[in-house]
Amino acid sequence: MPSKKKAKGKGRGATKSRKELRNDCAASVKNDVESQMQGLKVNNSKQDNEDEDALLEAAINLAAAEREDLDATDAKKCDHGFVPLPDMNGFVSPRPLEESWCEKFTDSFMSEFMATNKGCIGDRFLIAVEATNSFYFGVWNDPHVMQTKISYLLAKGVGAILEKKVDNARQSAMLASFLEQYRAAFVCKNPPSRESHLLNLFNGGTRIHKDDPAWNWGKISELSNDTCDEHTIVSFFRKRVPCKCLDRRYKEVKSIVKMGRCSNPSCPLPDGQVECSKLLYCSKCFTACFCSSQCQKAAWPLHKEHCEALNEIPQSFKFRVV
């Protein structure tokens, strides 16, 4: 009898375990189904969110592209401050003709400049002036005509930047900076009226020496360097044109660290380049800048004469390119 009870008890226990097992399996299956359903809902929700994000991003990109196209269209219509100069009778040449004259002048000057490989950058520029002076006498001896060439170069540089042709923009910036300083030095030596400048044409013009203190050859050299950063190039044009065509491009490059050049010819830094924020300007002339006090002291024997000559120029005549 005891063995039968045990067997019977064992059988009831086994039967109960199987029911529990079935219940557990059913509960597990139910949980799995619910979990899968919840997963599907979550996945669907995530997918919906991803689809919405993708659509939103596509819409933003499309709007940005349309805005860029509109800006490009507006920029093509903009003259970027270039205005042809009227003659003494008030006649203004058609813009395409004036642009053609400016382009010929630019090409002629840069051809002479590139052909001259000897001497410092100041020598090369003034040799190019002498080489083009006979044919472009009016440009080099009338600051009003020269201002037209400057405005053309600025407009040309802006167009090159918008087309992302940085090398072309750099060349325009270098020549525009040179003409700005040449014009400033010329005006310092002559009365401001145009009639007196035209009279000066018949008296042989004005000679300007490369050692004139008004020159800032460091800035011109910086712009001519292939390593000149895009931030500096864009800033150069943006400060000089009246339009807002470079605002978007400036936002893209303003994070680039602006680099300057130490005025010490023997500066130990590679190519004499240093962050503009770290440059130390000469406290007397404010045109020469140095990477350190050591470089400033080392360059003083060379800089002294230039610095003292600058101090003799009236403040209203001093010219700095920033």
C-alpha cells in the first residue's frame, strides 16, 4: 500500500507539473507575442520618426539649395561695387567695354610682374609699373582712374570667391592691395582735385619709390603667398565691397584661423607665419608686426629707418591695409 500511495502521489505531482508547464508555456508565448507586438509598435514609431527626420532634412537641404541658387543669381546680377569712371564730359563707357579695358590692364601688369623673378616683391611690382607706364600712363598717374581699376579687381575677386576659385581671388587681392597703397602714396604727394591730377599727366607724372614709408609690403606679400588662408582672402574683399554677397561665404570660412606674417626677415617660424591674434605691432608706426619681442628687437636695425620715416608723415596721410 505505501508504495501505491507514493506512486499515486508521484503521478499527481507529475500531472500538476505538466499543467504548470503548459501554463508557463502559454504565458511565455503570450509574453513573446505581446513583446513582439510592442516591438513592432516601437519599430514602427522609430521608423515613422526616422522618416519624418529624413523628410525634414531633405526639406532643409532643398530650401538651402534654393536659397543658394537665389543668392548665386543675385550675386551674378550684382556689380560688387564696380562702377565705370565717367570722363571729363560725363560720358560713362558701357560696362562690358570698361571691364575689357580693366582686364587688359590687369593681364599686362601681371605678365610683367610674373616675368620679373629678381629682387624683393617691391622691386618686382615697381618694375612692372615701369614696364606698363607708357601704355597705361593714365592709370598710374590719375588716382581716379586707378580707383576704377581697384573696384574692378575687387568685383573680380568676389566673383572668384563665389565660384570657389581661391587662387584667382588671391591674385586679385594682391594687385588690389598694391594699387590701394600706390594710390594712397600718390594722393599724399598731390592735391586731391582731379583737374590737378590731369594737369600732372602733362608734366611727366609722379614717381613713387619702393622705400616710401607709406608702403605696407608685408600685407601685399602676405596676400601673394600661396599659403595665405581663405579667411584672410574673404575678409579682404568683404571689408571693401558694399554688397552682402560674401556674407554666406564668410560664415563658412570664419572658423579658419587668420594667419599673418612676421616683419622680421629672419623669423625662425616656417614662412614667418603666425596667428594674427598673436602678432605684436610696432608701437610707433603700427605697420610692422612681429611674432615675438625677440623678432622685433632683431628686426629693429632694418625697421628703424622705415619706422622713423613713417612718423614724419601726417596722421591723415598714413595708410594701412587691414
